[in-house]
Amino acid sequence: MQQAPHNGIKVGISSCLLGDKVRYDGGHKQSRYCQNVLDKYFDFQKFCPEMAIGLGTPRKTIRLIKDEERIRLVASDESFDITDEMEKYAQETSATLGNLSGYILCAKSPTCGMERVTLYIAGTNNGTKDGVGMFAAQIMKDHPLLPVEEEGRLNDTLLRDNFVTRVFAYHQWQCLVESGISMAKMISFHAQHKYLLMAHNPALYYKLGPMLGGNSDKSVQEIADEYIALFMEVLATLPTRKSHSNTLAHLQGYFKRHLNSDQRVDLASNIDKYRQGLLPLMAPLTLINHYLVLYPDPYLVQQVYLHPHPDELKLRYSH
Ligand code: SF4
């Protein structure tokens, strides 16, 4: 049975999430899940942009301010403005991060926040939640395919599963590109991800196959660029119980010839109970993996859907 490989998966992370005392108050925002669990599977590359541009700790708090011309990063009492320094650091650092397969950010920070950061209106103490941390915004702009998530959102088991799944899939694509992209490799990659894609977004999944159909004047590189953009968009869609159940029903079909009637009823019942929310996803998947050991199928055994990430992470036990 194939397990997701996890050697050398580089993932960026806000330093304070790994317990570094780099926050404005000299504290940290340690995430035990990142530090004690994900750390075993990811090679974390940590960054604290505020420390990197020379702000010490403890330091004055900073905020994003929107004036008529631009968004600026300034001290909350407006005693200094670090917009230019942060933009320069963000641009230069982001340009070196093409080898990352994911990024975990600290929420709400005017530097690292992924979304809903307070954006103040110049000259007031009023703001909206429309802001994005200045460093985070640069990373997401320069690396639109990169799976990015905020640490707090990883407490949601669905979002956590989705983020880790995307990191592993993106890493696999990066390895493929590094080894030299070809149509044959893309077709094989697509075949391995068939049921994973189907579970995430069946409608978009059906648009991916024709891209590799060979009826195009585009270069291999152009096809690869378009393919991976849509591929990552598909995986960014959260799968539902319905889409998982439909995918499981497809997998069930592979064993029709082999299973006796009791086994068929049992598998169908497991899928149905999962569909109703009475069992976690791991229940029907365990049965399918069990039958795959008994009745190996070369097409099914390569399916990333059955092991999108290491089983030890237990990401499919609680939803
Ligand atoms: S949120 Fe970002 S800038 Fe702020 S302390 Fe953490 S790593 Fe540093």
C-alpha cells in the first residue's frame, strides 16, 4: 500500500508559532500541533519579518493604515513608519521561497495575517477587517499556487486535512517538475490523483483530463502551468460528505467481482453511514484499503486518495 512520501517537504511558518519569543511583547504564539506533530513531517522554514527588519522585542505594536495613496505599516502611535522596509524585505524574501510546499501564518498580525487583519483608516481609530498582513500578501501574490493557511484555522479538522493534503500534493508536483516535466509524467500524476480530485470538486475535475488530451498547440510547459493552476484550485475546494461518498461508491465498484453479498452490504452500509455522518471517513476507507490488500488492483493501489498524507497524522478520523 502506497504511503505519502514526506522527505524534505519545506513549509514556511511564522517564527512565533514555533515558540520563538519574537512578538511585540516578548512572548510567542506557540502552536503545539505545528511544533509537536507537523514538525515530524515538514521541514519548517521559519521567518519573523518584524525581527528581520530590525524591530527588537519588546517593541511598540504596529498596524496597517490605509491612506489615500497606499496601505502603510506604522507604529500604532504613528511614531514610525516601516512600510518601505517591510515591502523590501517581503519582496526579497518571497523571491527565495520557490522551494516551499506550504506556509503556515500567524493570524491577525499586520505582518503575517492571511486575512481579516484590521485595516485602519488614516487619522482614526476605526478600521475594517479587510486587511492582509504585508509580508503574507507578498507571499500569496508571488506564489499563488502555494497552500497557505493560518495556524488557528488548522484547529478545524476539515481545514487541517485540506491544507496538509494540498501541501503533499503540491510537493509531489514540485518533485515532478524538478525531475523534468513531460506529458507522460503529467498523465501519470493525473491518474494517481483521479479520486482525490473527484472528492474535492467533481465538476472541475472533469475539466482537468482534457487539458492532457494532446489536442493542443500549446507547449508542455504551458500545459503544465495551466494544469497545476486548476489542479490546486480543485484541491482548495473543501470536499463534502456527499462528494466523498460518491467517490467511495466509485471505489466500491472495483471490488464487485470479489466480494460476497455480506461483504458488499457491509461496505455499502459503511459508505452510507459515513454519508449520514454516523461514521468518520476513515471507516469506509479502512474497509476499502483492507479489500485492496486482499484483491490488489494496480490502478487503485496508486490512488493518492487512499493515502494523501501519512496515516499517523490521523486527519481522517474525526470528520
Ligand atoms: S506574527 Fe510574524 S512578525 Fe509577528 S511575531 Fe509572529 S512571526 Fe514575527
